[in-house]
Amino acid sequence: MRIHNFYIENPIGDAENITVSDVDLRHQLIDVFRLNVGSQIMLLDNTGYQFLSEIISYTKRDLTLGIVSKTKNEWLPRVEARLFQSIIKKDKFEWVLEKGTELGVSHFVPILAARSEKKKINLERAEKIIKEASEQSGRGTMPTIVAAATLDNALSDCGANFFVFDKSGEKLSSDDLSSDSPVSLFIGPEGGWSESEIALFRKSGAKIRTLGELTLRSETAAISALALILL
């Protein structure tokens, strides 16, 4: 039987038993998955460890679990990748969050680009999507996400090794893909980056690259670039 993964907020440490006061988690385990006393789950506490746990008891509001074993979660990304994703339509942006989390993104920064169709995101919902994707994929730590940023602010916080994907760029090289240094990836909105944004990127020292001859949707470009860098 598959052991399901669940993130909890508080670090578990070396505790032998824990009580989790989380109505949503209780509902998910008992009412949705139909688990019961004696059922086992894998708890993740965002510290890089995983805890095989057994349900000891539950009420309408909380659960008491016994920690069966504590092991280091062995998953690590090939490189630390930060995705600076221009804000696009809600369902497509959320898809990027989900798949980016599964691929191993460490940090998401929504970008207010000149051609962004939307100008804000629901940060609480975004965090929920990231949490669920982290549970599904079994990663030991969750990526972080911040409120939407302007391009100027994003460039001040992206580090020295950053790529901008645009049709005007060069093809990705083997050197681009072989580095194990932290990397930031900038993905434009539908319609692409504006000329002034590309000029700003060039002035900032960005490595401007293309993903090929075909015109990709923003969400396709994001996942394609992440797969090339991370896998």
C-alpha cells in the first residue's frame, strides 16, 4: 500500500509522539483517504527529514501520531534554481508552480512584466499549490514564493548567474547546462518581453537564450527551461 506524504508546519525533531491540530489534515486523512488508527503516513516538516508515522488516535480537531522512524530525505536538486516567472493567466501560472515544484525549483518570484495579462497573484493559494506538489513529489523541503515584484526589484535579487529566455537569444550551450552554481531563470509573459525589458536585461549582464525556433507559450517555456537546467 502506498504511503502518502503530508507536510506539517512545526518541526518534529526527535519527538516520539506528536499531536497535530490541523482540521484540514485531519479531514484529509480520516475522511478523504479513510485512514484509521494504525494507518501509516510519511510526515515532512520542511527540514529535509521525513518521518514514518502511525496514527495513534484522533478527534474532530486533531491527530496524535507516533513516530516510527526518522530518515534524511535524499532528494536534492542538481542545482539551486530560482524561477522568475512573469504573471500569466491564473490556471497557467498555477500549473507552472505545480510542475516547477515537481521538477525541483527552490524559489519562485512572480514578475510584473510590461505585457503581463494579470498584475497580482493569490499568494495564499500559490503556497497551497506548492505544498500539495511538494507532498505529491516527496521532496524534503518546499520551495518558497514571494509577492509579485517589478523587474527592477527582481534584477537586484537574482544573483550573478541568470538566464533570460527570448527568441532573440543564443541557443543554450553545454556550458550553460553543466554549471552547478545557483541559477535564476526569467520567463516572459504571453507576447514576450518588451524591447525596453530586453535592453534592461542586457545592461544587467543577463545571458539571453532561446529555446528553439518555435514560439512557445510562457508556461511551456518555463517547464522546458527548468527541465533542461534541472534534469
